[in-house]
Amino acid sequence: MRSQTRENDRLSKTLGQTVQQLKEIQTQSGQLAVENEVFQLRLKELSTLYPKLLDEIRNLKINPKRAESVSSTAINTEKRIITMLRDSIIHDTVAVKVFSYTDNYYQVHGIAQDSTQEVKIKYQDTLVQVVYLGPREKPWLWIFSPRKLQQRVTLKNPNARITYSEFIQIQRRKSK
């Protein structure tokens, strides 16, 4: 009975977290960071509540049963640039005043005003990270050899490259 009550509490807390907003905080160095609570879901609950995330795990060629954690982060970057223009002629004296480019990941808009060019660039992407139980450390020992904890990280934008990723699992000592 008690375990059923705890399970119901866990599920109601998890469902309550699905509608939570990211909380912005300021780091010691003055940068903005966001935080939210961590979901604790069973594989069946993950497949019901987040089927696309489960598809991402499979897309990374990972058996969902071996996943230890999965993280999905959307990234949106926006930058406005104002710089000086130089005289130029395009296609026999056609003056270019405005330009625009948009695809699934980038939006670039530019406006020429007198001798300055204002450019607005917006970049949007999604990062997916899965931590899973990979191959065994010593495969010849079969079940007596533990599996290595590994991570796979991907970005949706095919033009983007991940240059650094690190996952550290902090283990706590069990009290005696």
C-alpha cells in the first residue's frame, strides 16, 4: 500500500513537471543559465509521454532498455550586427537595400540604411543527449563484466558540429 502511494506521488509530480517553465538564474560569472526539475520516468511512461524522444534514442542506434538518461535541449541564438557599407555595384548598377534568408535553423535579415548595414541573425537548434549502458569492459567475461556508461549527443541541424560534450555521473557513498 505504501509503495503504491509513493508511486502515485511520483507520477503526479512528474505530470506536474511536464508543464513547468524553465527558471532563469544568474551564474557567478554573470551569465544566464536555466534550471528545471529532473523527470524520473520508467521506459513505458517515457514512450507514452514522450514518444518522439524515444524515437531519438532509437535513431542514435541505442536500445531504449539500455538508456540511463536522456536529455533534449532546444537552443535559440539571436544576434544583431551593425557595420559600415562600402560602395558596390551588383548586376549593372542595381542597389541592394534589403536581404532575407530563412530555413529550418537560420533566419538572416539585412537592411541597408545610408552607409550602414544592419544584419539580424537567428539560429535555432535542438540538442539530444542519451546516456546508456554500452559494451562490456571485458566482453570475454560476459555477465561478470559491467557495461561502460556512455553518452551520445546529436544536434538536429546537419550543418552544426558538436565540439565538446561531457557527462559526469556523481556517485554518492552509501551510509553504513
